[in-house]
Amino acid sequence: MATVLEKTLVFPSTVSSDSLTDFSLPLTFCDTLWFKFPPVERLFFYSLPQPKPTFLISTLPKLKHSLSLTLLHFLPLAGNLTWPPVSPKPIILYTPNDGVPLTVAASDADFDLISGDQVRQALLLHPFVPKLNITETGASAIALQITLFPDRGFCIGASCHHAVLDGKSTTMFMKSWAHFCRSETPVLPPELTPFYDRSVIKDPNGVDMSYLNMWFELTGTSNPKDDPNLFQFFPFQDVSSDSVRGSFELTRADIAKLREKVLSTWEKRQPTGSGSAKPPLLTSFVLTLSHMLVCVLKTREEDKDDQEIKRKITFGFTADLRSRLRPSVPENYFGNCVVSLVDSEDKRGVLKEEEPLAAMAGKVGELMKELVEKDVLESATETQRKLSTLLSEGTVIVGVAGSPRLGVYGVDFGWGQPKKVEVVSIDGTEAFSMAESRDGSGGIEIGIVLKKRQMDVFSSLFLTGLQIHHHV
């Protein structure tokens, strides 16, 4: 599916002496939450009708050179996650001679199928995803792959260690790389210049070590520093050949319909004269997540062949903390600055409600309220307790990868916006992806991976769930 042409390391540019000295960052509790979570894998597809020789002679060197310039500003990404004997917890360490693993490949696969919106086999995208380097002593922060589809386009695959950076930092890095590739200026704009001061994230109660210990308990690690598998990831399910990937979109009009459905249900339930009661929080994110959860629950319920139907199922999502911490953290903070919120109750009972969408929106809204009503460290500690229990019980946690706020379709290397952006890592983690609609219309693009028999049911439910029935 993809023929490897080159495997190399791309080093930070030496135009500045910064790349000639060590650079390290301690992990915060926002990072250790993800210590053994599988890497986030994204593919950015670009239309570019160039023959192979032209791409290799002109385009590829431009991509490599701009990557080298970018890494000078993002030294931690050229380094590794490691745990020195003298350190109380893992750190991200860059040393001179460190570089980002880059694979260059070519593929004769059908570019329109691979980068399209139609339902297709999930495994089709796997050849374009690079693997992080994992050893007994550390893990690479990021791995990249550039795959050429001759005369059609190319794809940039990025595998990112989630303990090193969150979605916002990943997108900042990709936009910085794109900035250097398409412009002659050697300077990054302020919003793309990473901020590295870790002291802005306070953790007086040691939540960072609580998260690490949670992972060690889940993987049976008693003496982490002597464990040869310390940097191996927590195992999630394998992707089977009958898993398919589907793309869906909720337009602004669709989201307005969902809001109308929930509000009309809510108003019917209110006692007469209770005008002071507040409706649930109905942001685009809440409505999209609620609609997806109801469709997933109904799909699983209807699938008589699903052996996992007896497993409890709940949901969770991450929320950006940069503007929520006090004092606030700069938007260009590099690393993880997110909190994970998890509902610990089995959600299968929601389908017994007269209006499951409204019931689910209420549940999602309640969890969102924690961001406002609870202290961040209190929420982080509570999440650790919930996750420990849910993961050890084998509960299915439906999560969300990405966010419409990241602006992944703004990553333009000089050949136009991406034709398609995919989060491949949702394949084995019970999550679905969210991004902004690529046409800039304010809608939300969703990616999900299911068994083929389930996808047909899900597609139907997704559409019928948008219909509004007005009762006379």
C-alpha cells in the first residue's frame, strides 16, 4: 500500500546555537494523565498534481527544510520522553543530535478513496501512519511520515505522544511548520511561538504522581524505573478487517435542529410558571456529543452480534484549561493543558427515556458544569479515581478526539488547505473525532470507526435523529 523510499532523522536547524544545548521539560499533571495512552495519529491530505520526480526534487526538500527550521522553536519534539534515575518523574529531554524520525513513502492507492468522505475500510489508512520509537529507556515525542500519491497529492502523517503535547500544541506545531514552508520569513508570529514555562501549572497536591500511579496499577508495574515495558502503551483493542471509517457532518442548521428538539422537550417537562428554571447548556459541542452518543448507544443495542453489548458504557471528553486556570495560561503554552472529564454512570438507560437526546444533553451539560463549579485540581483527582475504576472494570468509555476549535483545516503549507484531515488513532479507542467543517461554514465534521454492519445502522440513525416531528 505504501513503499518506503527513505527513513531519516530531521534535526533542528543550526542557524541558532539553541539547538546545540540540552533542553528539558518536567511533566505536569496534565501530561501524566496521558503517560500510557496510545499516541494520537493524524493524517493531513493535500491535493497536489505533481509527478514523483518533481515532488522528490522540489517539494520534499522544501518540507524537510521548513521542518528543520520549525524544530528549532519546538526542540522538545526532537527529543524523547524519558525518566532519568535522579528525576522524581519522567521528563521530556532534548539533547544535541536528537531529531524527529521521518519516513518518506510513495503509494499507488486511490487518493480520492483514501482521502474521501465515503465509508471505507479502516485499515486502508494505516500504511500512512508512522510509529513512535519506543525503547526500554524512552519514547520519541513525535514521528512523521510524508507519503506521495504521484500526480494526485500527498499526505503528512503525525504520531504524537499524548504525554508530550495536546491537540492545541500539535496543531500549533503543524501550523508553524506550514508557516515556514509557505513563507520566506524566518520568524514565527506570536500565536505560533511556543511558551515553555511549566511553573504556570500548579499542583500542590501531587496529582501528577497520582496519575502515574494509576497507570502503573493498571499495568501491574511495581517498580517503574526497572520495568523494561515502562514506555509501552496501555493496550486498546486491535482494529479488525471488518472495521470501517465513516465521515459525517453537522451543519449549523443541523445543530440548530438538535437545539430545537432538546429545548422543546425541556419546555414540555417544565411545570407551568417555572420560568426561572434554566435549560441545559446547549453549545454546539454538547449537542454534537449528545447526538453521537445516542446514535452509538442505539447502534450497539440493535446489533445482535455485538459480544460487548453487556459491557457498561459511558462517555468522557477533555476540556482546554488555558483560559480556565487562574491566573490564565497563555494560548501558546506548549504541552498538555487539558483536564479530562468522565461520567462514571452506565448510559445505556438513557435509551429508555422518552426523548433520549434531551436526556443525554442534560448528562453532558452536567459534566460540563464541573469546569465552572469545581476546582481544577479537585476535578483532576476525581477523574483519576473514576478512570481507575472504569478502566479496571472494562467499561466502554466513548471519548472525543480533537475539537472544532483546533482549526486543523488551517494547516496550509502553500498548496491550499487540506483536502481531508483524519484522526486514525480513534480506530481502537472507542472515540470519535471532531473538527471544524472544512468549508468554514461553522459546522462540525465527525469521524467514527465501527463494524461494517454497525455503520449502516449508525448512518441511518444519524440522519433520522436530525428530523423534527412537530406534534399538533
